[in-house]
Amino acid sequence: MKKLSFLFFLFTLYACSYEIKMKATINNDCSVNINIIDGEPQIRYILMTEERDSKPNLKTIVWEANGNLKYAKHFTYGELPNGFSENTAPSPLKNDTNYYFIVKGSGGGYGMTKIEYKCLTKSLSGTTNP
């Protein structure tokens, strides 16, 4: 009976978890936007971390915010959604660096997407060199 109870507990735990699907875009102004594709989950936290050895390096968190279980569908790196509080202030993103954006939702929801940060900016000084 204990085995059956334990298996039921594991099944319930697994059934309560869900994937938070996201899409990342880098705009012309070099801002990073994250859009949650399906639904609008309650968010426990959001964080962005550098990549190390092809996986997130949780020792190098470049931004973290507590979601306070607020609903959200869209984030912009470094900008707090309404009702969120900041745990780690945003660091400047490094060009040609890979980052992971991670979202933890209520009830076991989890999502992660990889971003290859390439910000192409032009210097507009108004002069040309012959």
C-alpha cells in the first residue's frame, strides 16, 4: 500500500507540472523581449543567466525578478512587469554571448529559452570618410 501511495504521489506531482513555452526576440534597439506563447501563467520568478558548457550557469545571474505570483505574458530584459520585485539588478548584456531566460511558474510550471545575443548597432556621427 505504501508503494501505491508513493506512486500516486509521484503521478500527481508530475501531472501538476507544465511547460511554459516562450519565444525570444532582439529588437533593433538591442532590447530583449520574451513572449510566453500559450496562456498567461502566474510567475514565481524570472531570471536570465549566462551560458557555460552549453547549459545555464546559475552562478552568473545577470537579472532576476520575483514574480510574486502575478500573471504575465510578456517581459523585456531589465524592465519589471507590474507587481514584480527585483532580486538582482540587470547587468549589461555582452555581445556574441549566449544567455538562458528561465521562468518558474506556480504549480510546477517551468520554461527556458536560449538567446544568442548579437546587438548590431551603427555609429551615426554625421561624417563620412572618403
